[in-house]
Amino acid sequence: MKARLATGVVIALLISAVVASCAPKPAAPEAIEIGGSLPLTGKYGSLGEQMKPGYEYAVADINAAGGVYVKEFDKKIPLKLTLYDDESDPTKAVSKLETLYSEQKVVGYLGSAGSDMHAATAGIAEKNKVPYLGVAFALWQIHQQGYKYLFSPFWKSPDIGPGVYEFLNEMIPEGERPTKVAIFQETTDWGIELGGLWKENAPKYGYEVVVYEEYAPRTEDLSGMILKAKEAGAETLLAVPSPPDGIALVKQMSELGWAPKFTMLIRAPDGNTWGETLGTAGDYIALVPGWHHGVNFPGVDELNAKYQANFGRPADVLTGPAYACVQILANAIERAGALDREKIRDAVAATDMTTVIGPVTFRQDGTGVVLVPIIQWQNGAQELVWPTEHATAPFAYPAPPFDER
Amino acid sequence: MSRKQVILIAFLIVILAFLTFLPVVIKKDSTINLSILILLFITLASSWNILGGYAGQANLGHAAFFGLGTLATRLLWMSGRPLLPSLLAGGGVAVAFALLVGIPAFKLRGVYFAIGTLALAQILNVTVGNVLPVISALPAHYLAAYRLAPRYYLFLALAVLTTGTAYVLVNSRLGLGMMAVREEEAAAESLGISALQHKLLALGTSAFFAGLAGGAFAYYHVSYYYRFPFGPVWTFDSMMMAYIGGTGTIVGPIIGAVFYVIVKEVLALKLVEVHLTVFGVLFIIVVLFLPGGLVEAWEKMRTLAHRSRLKGFRKTF
């Protein structure tokens, strides 16, 4: 009797399993909706212009391969990308993200550019519980709000705070290192954050901060700080100026005849106009824009070729990170096996893949563990100097006086 | 009560009922968010209109009042104070600042007053940027309880309150005094109207509602730099809306705000690459052909319709 009962139960289970497997799968959507707002106009317009092709090329490449495989529907589904112009205005960016959520019902957001824009839109992602991938901001503070849906495969202040000294120690033999440091700290949140980290980390790596000066953005006369640094014998200059301030700074350094052996300016020299505006005075300046078209990772050559065909130059520094955001999101959707935002969020958090910016994983706070390439202006071009295995030119050190360039 | 007044009141009741039930009927966050922006700008444009449109003082520093309201409310609210007192404090700070600068500022006339107010707002903008250079972001636990509907009702209440106050004010003896000052200050003074008192009243009222709007913005916006609400764009947007709708009228700023926000948003969504160019051309057309704003267009259409009716009447008889 017992044996019959057991046989019956097994048969029933088998039948229900067969019926379940024959049940029709839910109808697949025509496309997987993703989108974001970008500053195509306004103060961050030049950044948005670099990022837009990155997002678009990545979507086109993924769709050319049939789209993203979603297990729930057992098929590949193409991505549909919607991008809006937020005019570099956080209020407008918020409005665009609400539209993407309510109208397009996106399963993932792609971020804007600039810390203030990301801070506003990451909050909306958190409210709407939509995974958010953003680059072109290095402010670490945004990641310290407890947000669960914000992910940034882009370097943050704590990476470059000690990173600059690690770079110098690796590239320059002891005894030749520019150990006397001047830090010109812009009175902005990012300036304070990064300036503080540079100051805090200097002694740990054998450097001494001889000048730490604060200045307000758009200060026209920077000569007081420059002369103090010159007088103190500073050999390294570290600063986070905006493009106009950075240009003014280098011009005034040239006029006052102060050429530190090593200068790292974050943000100001990222644009292509740096070399055109400053000529040889702009050379030898190191920068950390987040990426360089010279890195040896899969897909970079194809991305450069496409960019070259459309814009007449290899991919810009923010194009690669933007491209990587779509790669990460598509990969996460595939691993999630469903278009459920929560599952996609968890899959993004567990990312461990190689993209056009190199290997990417995420920390608990959503900051990316990514390669932080260091670039240097040489002969009017941005050359990748570190990591050396990716370098497009050797690191030029020490910088000669301005009149000898 | 005339038939016209009854129709007007009925119309207002229908509009208010529609706006009250909007978040209940339409649950889309995008629509509620857009409505919030419209209501915010109705409040800002209407409050600018009290001083700029009715008292004739071209204030280019409206963002200062808005920014101060935002700053005071955000700091108080984020430090755990209840919302309503924080909002009122925002409005109060804006009024205090307005009256403090108003007395010296009103020694300036015309374009000098405009430049003076712009300079004051810019000084505040830079100062706040230097003193508070950080982002004010709502932490995750605030966002967990964040809902758009209560924000919407707050902005709706403010827009109604501002418009209602403007209506009562301009139809009062004080309002008539303000308009007399706008038309000819010397003549108004000669009739015993204190120009300074009336201008200060207009400035204080205008600043109070701009400050309250700022407070509501502090409650609404998830994250921004403290200096962001002090930016000149808030002044110029409010002013443009008042001009597009029609300055010196009650409905002008409302029509202007609705037109400006909706048209700009639709263009931004439909014509991503060229939306600003198209909007700029539209704005130039309105300014060139309708210097009195969209309210003037409405009046012109009514006059034309009336004339054609008269023609028809004459032909019939």
C-alpha cells in the first residue's frame, strides 16, 4: 500500500514538473528599457558630449550581437536607450529621471556628469529603487549617504589621495623624488575632500606638505599662493581646479617662473582644449581623467575606430567609462536572468567582469574598484604614462622651466 | 454677484478640485513632479510680479530670497525641526533680509535698482558657495519615507496662497498705492502716498512668498549644493514667466509658468538635441509680437471676436 502511495506521489510530481515546464513563458518585451539624463548643454556640456557616444556605441554593439540574454524569457532582447538633456541643472535631471521611471519604465539608470548632478539623480534612483550607474564624478561623499542603488565604476578621492604618492614612488628613484609638496585647495567639497586626503597621506609615503593654500573658485589672482610655494621650494603641485582656474594657474606660474618638478591638476586639463589654450606651458601636467584610449582591454580598439570614424580622433576620456556603464548593466541583467530591478541591482553589486576600462568590481558603498590610469600632457597630446604596461609614452620627469619647453 | 463672477468662481473651484485630486487620479511620479515644478514657478513668478509687476521695481535679486528660504528651511528641517516652523523661518529670514537691504536699495531707481539687486543676490550666491561648499543630500533613511504627494500639496497650497494674497493686495488701497508708485512715483508722493513704504511692503510680501517657495524646495529636492538655489537662473526664469504671461496681472504669472515649464519640458523630451534653440525662438516670438504677454494675446483675441460679433450684428440689422 505504502509502495503504491509513494509511486503515485512520484508520478504526480513528475506530471506537475512536466506541466510546469510546458507552461508558456511570460511574453518577452520588445526591448529592455534603460536611460538617463546627460548634460548636453550648460556648464557640463563638454562632459556630456564625450559620454553620449559611449552610451550609444555600447548599446549599438550589444544589440548588434542580438541584445541581452534574459533567462526569464529564454531569449536575447535588445536594449532601448533613452537619453535626455538635463542642461547641467540638477532639478531638470531629477525631472528627466522621473519621466524615465514613469514613462519608459527603465530597469537601469545611466548617470549624468558632475558631482552635484549625480548627488541629485542618485537620490531619485534610491527613491525609485532603480539601479544607477554613474561616471564622471570623483566625490566620495555621495557614496556615504547609505544609498543602495548607486554604483560608480570610476575612481574616487580615496583612490587618488594616496595614489599620487604611490605613482611617484614607483616611477621615480628615491633621492630624485619631488618630496616637498604644495597643495592649492579649492574651497569646494571636492577640493576639501581631495586636498585633505593628499595632506593626510603625504607623510606616509615620505612627502612633506610645505604649502597648503585655500582659494575660492574663479579667483583671478593666484600669484600669492604661487609665490609662497616658490619661496618654500615646493617641488610638487597638487590641485583640483576648474578649467578656467587651471588655465589661469599655469599661465601665472609661467609668468612668475615657478615650474615644479611634478604637477598634477585634477579636472582642469581633462578637456582637449587644454593643449590648444596653453601650448607648451600646458605640457608635463599630469591628470587623472578616469580613462585613456590607449589602455589594452578588449573592445577598446573597436571603440576607438568607431569614434575616429565619427569624430576624427580616438575615444575621449569619458567615452570609455560611459561605454563600460552599459556593459556592466547589460552583464548584470544577463546574470539576474530577469528584468526585476531588485535582482538587477544585486547583480550589479556582484559585478566581476572586464570592460573597456578594465576589470570592475564594486565595494559595499557602490564605489568601483577600477584601474586609475595617470595621463600626462606631452607635446600637446594626452599620453598614458601609468600603469606602465598600458603606457603610450614614458613618464616625463622632471618638468623643465617654462622658458625651456 | 454678477453672472461673470459666478462663472469665474465656479471655474476656480473646478480647477482647484482637479488640482487637489491630481495625485490621487494620476499616480505617475513624472506627472506629479512636473506639476510640482509648475506650482513652484507659479509661486516664484507671482511673488516676483508683486514687486516687479505691480510696484514697478525690476528686481533681479529674487533668487536671494528663494535661496535664503531654502537655506534656512533645509538646515532646520534636516536638524530634526518640524517642517512647518522651518518653512515659516525660511519665509521670515527672506523678509528680514529684504527689509534690511530694501531701504538702501530703494534709494536706487530704474536700471540702477535692477543692477543693485542682481549684485546683492550674486554676493549671497558666492558667499554661500564659499561658506557652505558641500552638497546637501537627503540620506537613504529620509529617502525611504520620501513621497511626492505631500510635496505636491505643499506647493499647491503655496501657489494658491501667493496668488490669493496678490489678488487681495492689488485690489486693496495698498495695492492701488503700489500701482500709483509704479506709474509715477513723484505724482504718487504728491498725493500723500509714501513710495518707500509701499515699495517696502511689496518687497517684503514678494520676499516672504519667495522664501516660502524656497522652503518648499528644500523639502522637495533630494540633493543640491547649498548655493544652487541662489543662482541667477531662478530670478531670470521667474521674471521670464511673468513677462511671457503678462506682468502686472494676476493670471499672467500663472499662464507664464504653465507655458514655460510645459513647453520647455515637452521640447526637452521630444527634441533632445535642439530643444533650447527651439524654445529660444519661441520666446523671441512671444516677446516680439506679444509685449504684454499671453494675457495680451487673450485680450486681443477677445477684442477681435467682439468686433466680428458686432459686424455680424450690424449686417443682421
